[in-house]
Amino acid sequence: MTATNQFESVFARWMQAPSAFSFWKARVAFYSVLKTLGISPGDEVILSGYTCVMNVNPIKYLGAKPVYVDIEPDTFNINPNLIESKITPKTKVLLAQHTYGYPCDMDKITAIAEKHNLTIIEDCCLCLGSTYKGRKMGTIGKAAYFSFQWNKPFTTGLGGMLITSDELLAKEIQRLRDTEMVQPSLKEVILLAAQLAVYRTFIYPRTTALAQQLFRFLTKKGVVVGSSSSAEFEPIMTADFFKAMSSVQIHSGLNQIKKAEQNIAHRKEMALLYDQLLVQKGFPPRQYDKSVIDPVLVRYPLRIKEKDKAIEQAASAGVELGSWFECPLHPIETPLEKYDYISGMCPEAEKASRETINLPLHPRASKKTVYRTVEFISQFSPAK
Ligand SMILES: Cc1ncc(COP(=O)(O)O)c(C=O)c1O
């Protein structure tokens, strides 16, 4: 058994899925499933208007149209009550992105998909270990994909995994990989290995903001393997997009997955601590239905006033504040109209972009980090 097969089967077993397929990044996994489903020009894919542009690229690469639906303010997930008005005879896929780790309302989404004969794909890039009515996220839709990029629930530097319980789909994905997938270059693999070593040694909550600035600068200069190249900010597929996971990522993944349950337990414990401390500081408690969902958050989202000021001050105070989905199709540089997003289309998503920061929960964020972070953030008021 190759190391690739080993990682895929360990992941599949852990997710209780019959098959798993690894890729260079999660966006490649998403592309593989859309292509296998035969998504082509004229088709429409429904997704949340609070996402990452790299998630929209695969839809555009295949000539299909992304159709955005606004979010629910509490969970930051697609609002199921708004989906049906966006369905047309061309709609083929409904993408359920479990944002920050909160599971989408899968009962409503499944009912809509069944009524209109749509395929559900789950985007689990920010969601590892969350459950919906006791079921692991990723096991409800026809297929689901996970990301192991730097900020994700666990990291192999870059990386993506697809799971499916549909035998036919699995066969077709394997066929696509056999015929079209390319290998990463030696330079990419060596750079990624070096970056992973630096990350594991030097990146801690106090150094994150500085490291991120340096990483973005070096990515633009082409000196490091960035999460996204500048070519990926255009909806045109590059020749080497459909790439396999490298041996460096596989070995890192095999190590990380051993610690996954511990990682999940840590995230839940730290999220509860944030809950307690933030309420003491006058922030409203999180709102979600505890009898239905058990979220494992990738980062702890919080709405505040004066978000820009907080982020600026946090960097100099050595406090790790994140800001994701700074526009409906993160990051902020995205030319929205090229991706069929018109300003004002998803008002709740745009409001969330303006107000929401996220707090660290990863294994290097200790209780002390949580106390420091809350102390810092309590200088700011909650956004209403
Ligand atoms: C919600 C979501 N889906 C998909 C992706 C794409 O993941 P990857 O960078 O592994 O391609 C991202 C990237 O950050 C994301 O935030």
C-alpha cells in the first residue's frame, strides 16, 4: 500500500466513509467532483454568498454559473429559506458550506435538494468533527471535501481530501485522477516542506500576524508556495491546477490525523472558555440549536464594532485576530463582478464581512491565549 493510499484509507475510516481521495488543495477536490458530475456551461451551482473565491473558481472553470444565497446571521451559513427562490431548471448542485465549523441546516437543505433533484456537496473545509443530529459533517451529501491549508482544522501546509459514499462517483473520480491529474513540481514540494518546518517551529499566537504579513509578501514575490497564486484570482484554470497531493503533505497528514480527536477536544474546550469569558465581558451568547448541532469551530467568530481598528491594534499587541470573508468572496481583492456577484446581493453576508473577526482555537492556542485574547477584545463593543 502506498503512503497516499494509507492516508486516504485512514481518513476514510475515521470519517466512516467508503472512499477518500487526496488532492493538492481542497479546491481541486471540489473541481474533481463537479467535473465528474458533468457540470458544464449553462449549469448553475447554488452556494453561500459568504465564501472564499477559491471555492467559486472550480464552478467558473467548468463554465457554470455560481448563484449566491445570503446567510443566516447566527451561524454564518446559507439561509435555507432563501434557496428555493434561486432555483431554476439549470440548477444542478447545492453546496452546503459549514462556515467556521457550524453545520448547515441539513434537514431543510436535504428536503429542498430532494424536491428539485439537486446534488448536495458539503464544503467541510472549516469543519472537521462537527455533527448534525449525531452524524459527522461530510457524510450527508453525495460528496464532501476538506482542506488542510494553514488555517484549517489541521494542516499539511496545503491539501484537500474528498469523501463520498457513492460508488459510481468514486469510480469516476478515480478515472479522472488516473487520466488528468498532474504531480506537483519538485520545487513546490521542497518549498512546502521547508515552509511546514518553519511553521511548526516558529508560528505561535503572538507571532502569527507578523508571519502572515511576511508570508503574503513572499507569496506575491513568488518565493514561497502560497495558498493561492495571483493567477487564481482570475476565473481561468491554469494548466497545472488539477494536482495531486505530494508525499510531504501525505506524511504530514498521517501524523496530524493521529492527533485529530485531541485537536477537536481542545477546540471544544477553548470555545467554551471563550463563551464564558465573553459573556462576562458583555458579549451576547452564541445562538445555535444545541439539540441538533454539535459544532467544532475552526476559529471562534465574533461580531464587533470598529473591526478594522481592532485588527490593526491586535497586530502590534501580538494578539492573533483573524478576519475571513472580508468580502462575500474572500479575499477583498476579488473582482466580484467576474464571479457574477453584484454588490448588495447578500446583505447579511456583507454585514458579517464588515463586523466579524475570528479568535484562535488551534492546538497552539492555550487557555492563556484565550484569556489574553478576550482581555484585548473587551476594549471593543459587540456589534448589534
Ligand atoms: C470555505 C472554504 N472552502 C474552500 C476553500 C478552499 O480550500 P483550499 O485552499 O484547500 O483549496 C477555502 C479556502 O480557504 C474555504 O475557506
